[in-house]
Amino acid sequence: MRDLRGKKVAALLSGGVDSSVAVALLVEHGIRPDLWYIQIGPDRDTTDFTCSIEEDLEMARAVAYKYRLPLEVIDLHKDYWEKVVDYTISQVRQGLTPNPDVMCNRLIKFGVFDERVGKDYDIIATGHYATTEEEEVQEMVNGKWSSRQLTWLCTSPDPVKDQTDFLAQLQPWQLQKACFPIGHLPKNEVRAIAEREHLSAAHRKDSQGICFLGKIDYNDYIRKYLGEKPGQVIDRATGKVLGLHRGLWFHTIGQRKGLGFGGGPWYVIEKDMERNILWVANGFDTKEQYSDHFLVAAPHWLTRTPFGEGDRVGESLSMSLKIRHTPDFCAATVTLLPDGRLDIRTAHPLQGVAPGQFCVLYDNEHHRCYGSGEIRLA
């Protein structure tokens, strides 16, 4: 964990085991953070949060009481809906595959929170599984050499829990303020610390699914805001109409479950938004499910571009990447195009490459995270 001596620290506490142990480790290192619980809800017009946050707040208050730390609740519900949920609905409506958790970190936890109260702190600590690394570089400024400190986002040693992909859209200044106290630990050690510290969340299950939905079914949620728009489901190989879908926004590229057709397995391979057709392929590992070539729009670099300074259009670099939350990396050749997009050619075909997903780029050692951008099909 980075040296926080003399720093004013805000710790974001969710009520889960990870953020609880993050606070415990801060205290263990002599840091007395102020605790903050970010309040959002599963409905745009929510005004009564009692049911939705009661258990989380109970756990958070137990941590605050144990370590004699101040805990405050900040209501960012309206901001969350205007920035994250509206982004999600807009992407889904266009047939894309969004990642609201990525945008929540950039726009809410390290965004609006910082605008409201985080600006008064040197550090914002969270329970993410990620690490940071400092590097001092020498630069020529106004004819003189000067040193500058860079902060890199780096992976957790627990590849299954690593969450750098969810943090790869942070702004450089946000990363400089971020601290991940549990990032160097595997999950089993985090649980062990929670038990040792007798934390209420020690045996609490990890949260699953999209952060703002809670226990609400995703399809029910999308139906509420976009309704239904039936169209044909067609087998790519035969051209046979298999039935009807209720709306392309209920499906994503690579999807297998929930299609409801016999003689499977069936996989979604394309969404034709113009003709409202869902194209599917039959069988395991059919070539239509895979792609080894796609584009990345508007790449966002966390610390600095791996292509370096100057005109590097047409240059190709060897990197590793992820296109979804997974412990597995894929080697790739990444080429900078004249329009700023990246041309990605992977070492082996990837299943379920979907427009709108974030492609997250790393060095070849799977250690430093360079940044990310939205996938567009080549």
C-alpha cells in the first residue's frame, strides 16, 4: 500500500467485506480515514432508501463504530441516474453492450464524489482489487530537465478478483488520488483478515451483477425503459426463421442462455438494428461466434500512451488485453490508425466480441494497465 503519512484520506465504504477490510488495513497502518457511504437506488424517482440500503449501512456503521471513525452518507442518486444509468440505457438502445460499473467508477466514485467532498481529501481509498505503482520520469520543460511522478494502474496478484478492467477509464488525476489497500491481497486473505478483525461483513457474499440494479432482473429493468420491439431470430447458416425476439436490447453478442430454442446450443452472433433481426449460430465453437480482428474507438490512456510522443500513426505494438471481466488475457497486435482508433488483431480468436464493450489494454507481463476504449467491429 502506498505511503499515506500526512495525507487526508476518505474511504468509500459499501458495507461489503472488501471495503471493510480496506478500512481495517488503513487503520493498521496508522491512517484514520473519514468514511463515506455513497447512496444510490434502483429507481430513478427513489426518495425512500430505507429498504435498499439498510443492510449495507448497518455493516458500514459497524466498521465505523469498531474503529471509532466518522461515517457520513452522501446522496449521489440523481447524479448516478443522470450520468451512469442514462449512459447504460442509451448504449443498449443503440444495440451496444455497455459496462455501467466502469462508468460508475469514473463518473461517480472518483468523479461526482470528488467534486462534492473528495476535493477536500488527498486520497480516496476503495476496496478494489488493483494496485498502483509510482514511476519518476525525466522530461524536458522550457529547455530544462525536470522530474515528474507518474502513477500506473497495476493488476492484483489475485487474477480472478482483479478489477483493473473496471478502473481503466479513470482520469490520470483520479488515479493519482486513488488508493486500493487490499489490492495486493488474494480474496482468501481478505476474508481471513475480516475474521481476525471480527468484522460483520466477514462472511457476507460478494455482490453480483450491475451495481445499481440490486435484486432487480436486468431484462425487467430494460423493458421498463425501452419496452419491447419484436423481430425475427434467424439462423445464420440456414437462413431459417427460428422465432421472434422481444427486442434486440435484451440480447448481447455471444449470449447463449435465455434464447429458448431447441436443438441448441444457440449463440447470438449479430444484432441487425436497422432490420431488427437477431442472428444466431448453432453448435459449440462455431467460427461465427469468434473474432480476431476489431477496432477500438477513442482509446483512453490512464497514465501515458504506450505509443510515445510524436506522429506514431501506423505503428504496431505487442500488448495483452481483456474484453470482459475475466482472469484470462489475450496477446494482441495493436496498431494506431490515422483517425486515432486502434486496430486490434488478437493472437487467437475471442468469443463474443461485442460493440460497446470495453477493450482493456495491458503490457505483455499482464502487470500495467494502459487504458481502454469501446469496441467497434472492423
